[in-house]
Amino acid sequence: MQAVQLQNQSALLAVAALLDAAGQHTDAMRLWKKAAKQQPGDVRAQLLYGLALYRGVCGCVQDPEDARIWLTRAVKQVQGEQVAAAPAAAAAGEQVAAAPAAAAVAVAAALPAAGAPAPADTAAADTLTAPAAAPAAPAAGGREARVAAQLRGDVLRQAGLVLGYMAHDGEGCKADPEEAVR
């Protein structure tokens, strides 16, 4: 807890994950938010904070504009990491690709079959599940690289899906069908 008070990012992430697991989602979100705002922010925290703002859960007021900012920040950070990781992975003979994984955040459960985002009062809207933990700068190869690739894939899938809906519907921005497809 002393490390959390000192804003240690690893401690923030660990305690946030523990609070989430214990069902204390509002308290966890305060720590995810702090980890997202640090420089460099944690992509997991940026994703979770953005989704909470989008859905208006875990003690966050629904705010599409801020949600768009945080989800876009997570995507851009992940894309930058993938570009930086590609040469090192190629040298190690590893592929930098998102490993197939179940979505960590219950986005699918929060989106009705019709394809529109669910309202904030859905049954699953009170919780967010954190993606699997991953180091900020994994070494090429090994388990750490696979976990990091899975996290990057989760962020791109989940944030991309919500950002696409937002661009399509004009939430937090002007409606832009081309941006929605991208």
C-alpha cells in the first residue's frame, strides 16, 4: 500500500487487479485511472478506464468524449509498441501477432446481438475484467512476449470495436462511417 501511495505503477496495477477480483470495482477503477494517467500510461489501465467511461460503470460517469480519448490512447500506444517490437521479434525468430484469446473485458456481453452498444444499465455493466497482466516492455520471445502479444490483441479488438461503434453513431465525435470501418 505504501508503493501505491507513492504512485508505483506496478503496485497500482497489482492492487487494482486484486480489488477487481474481490469485487471492489469502484476502488479498483480509481487505481486503474491513476495507472492510465501515468507517463507512460499502462495500456490495460487505459483500456479499462476508457471502457468504464464509455459504459458509465465502476464509479465513472458515462462520458463518450473522454472514453474516446482513453481508448484511442491505448490503441495508439499498442500500435507504437508493435512497430517497436517487430525488429526485435524478427531477430529472435518470433512473430509479433496477437495470440488468439478470449476477450478480457466483457464487451461482447455488453453489446446486444443487433450490434449497438448496450446501455449502461445492462446486467453485466457493473463490472469490468482486466486483461491478463503483461510487462510494459517484454523481451522478444518466451512467455512474456506471448502474454504481451495477447494483451495487445485484446486492446486492439476491444478498443477498436467500441471506437468503431462510437464513430458510427457519432458518440463523442462527429459520425464518420469511414472511421467506423477503419
